[in-house]
Amino acid sequence: MIYRHLGNSGLKVPVFSLGLWHNFGAFDDFSNATKIICGAFDMEIVHFDLANVYGPPVGSAEINFGKILRNSLSTHRDEMVISSKAGHPMSSSPYMDFCSRKSLISGCDQSLKRVGLDYFDIFYSHRYDPNTPLEESMGALDYIVRSGRALYVGLSKYPVDKAFEAYSILKALGTPCVANQERYSLLNRSVEKQGVVSQNAKLGVGTIPFSVLAQGQLTDRYLTSIPSNSRAAKELGFLKVEEVRDNIDVVGKLNELASSREQTLAQMSLAWILSDERISTILTGASSLNQLEGSVKALNNLTFSAEELALIDQITLNTTNV
């Protein structure tokens, strides 16, 4: 495993981190979740990323991770980086949504209870709150660190201008932002146009991409059709059939390039992001341990020729979300 510093902080993280957005909730196979999490740890994927709303139902991914931690990995807590977030609705209560001081601090407390921890290594504001002053939200994150609830803080899915403003507030408070989670993949390169990666690097903030495989589009799952048991085929979900169909030609061309590199489409897609050393780590999901093991093989070849990079740009920049 390769480790990189999270921004300018002293904290190192593996370049592969396991995100528990899907496949770890109450409706999922607990034994399979245990195999993935323990197998990830054995591969030195020691950064586990949660949020209070992960499940479904909300909260259940934190509960299940806590059970697995106690049952199988409790003696290794100090070898792990465990993060969580608050900011999306947990219920209809106005105090369990967005990023007021009350919502963030109580959200952190509730997450710690569900996981069974004394502290998180990183705690995030999960989204920008347009109805709360940034000073209040960032002050809450600062308090979360000073009160011992977390060691570091970060942001997720903030508009670019608000993220940079938040960095300044946190720095002035003495609790600098160490990480910014952004959606980034070969099918969504908007952070490049916005200058997020380069600016984060200048400001000492680690960039952590999520949805790096575009919810499975950058795998062999949708190369020829939409399987009936796939995420896109589900009536409720974030990935839509229309999106998959719009990208199918692009994905096919990328798959041809991956084959010429003797990589799977997923491995090449992950390697492409990690080839930029300004990226601290990527959040990867997995529905099986075999899938995770296949993804990590991307580390076998992180080098791209100028011709390959030019071809990737030609394939994606005119057709993706930029």
C-alpha cells in the first residue's frame, strides 16, 4: 500500500480508503460486510469513511461497522483512521439536518455512540448549509476537535467558493481543514475546471475523491447492458438508466484503452486519479472482497504515457460533466 499525507497535516492515509455509503447497512449481508472490512484492513486499507446517513436505513452503516470493529478489529483501533460526517437529514427534526452548531455537535455525538468510539480521526461537515453562517458551522467543527470528539476536520460537497472561505475561517480558529471530499472520476472532471485540486494543494488541504467509478459505470458491469440487479436498474437510487445510456459509448472507448494497458476499466479509472500525487486518497466502495482486491491491483500500474493521457482527454472532456 502507498501512503500519502492528508494535505499539510502529519496524518498519513492509504491511497485506497473504504467508503461505507453502500453495502454495509441493515438490509445488507452482515457476514459479507465483515469479510470486506476485515479484508480491507489486511490489505492496509486502514481508512474507513462513514456518515450518519449511510445505510439504509440511516445510521445502520455506523452501527454495523461498530459491531465489526468490536468483534474483529478492536485491538487495532490505533492503526485505523475512522471518519464520519453530519449534514444530511437523519429525520424530520430540524436539529438532525444541515450544519448548525447544534446539528453538527449532536450529530457527532450520536455517530460516536452508534460506532462505539470515544473519538473520530476525522469529522466532516457533509454539505454546505446556506441557512447557517459559515462561522457557526466552522466554529462547531473547531469545538468538536477541541472537545476531543475528533482529531481533524474536513468538508464534503461544498461549493468551491464556500469551501475556500471555510478553509480561512478554520485556519484562523486554529483547527485547519485537512480534507475536502469531492465527486471526481473520468466521467465527472468538473473539479479540474474549477481548479479544486490545484487550489487545495496550495492551501494544504487534502483532496479525497468519491464516486471514483461513477457508481459502477466505470466497471465492466454496464459495458453492454443494464443488469436487472444493478444499481441503475433500481427504481430508487442515485444512478439513473438514462445516465448510463448517455455514457455507454465513452465507457466502451475507455475500456478499449484499459485493455491495451492490461488493466480492467475499473483499475485504469482508479489509476488515472491516483497518478496525480496531489490526491491524498480515493474513497472506493465494494460489494465483495474480490471486487476490492481487484480494485487495489490498480496500484500495479499508475503510469500513463502522454499519448494515453491525450486519448483519455479526447474521449472524456467533450462528453463528461466538466
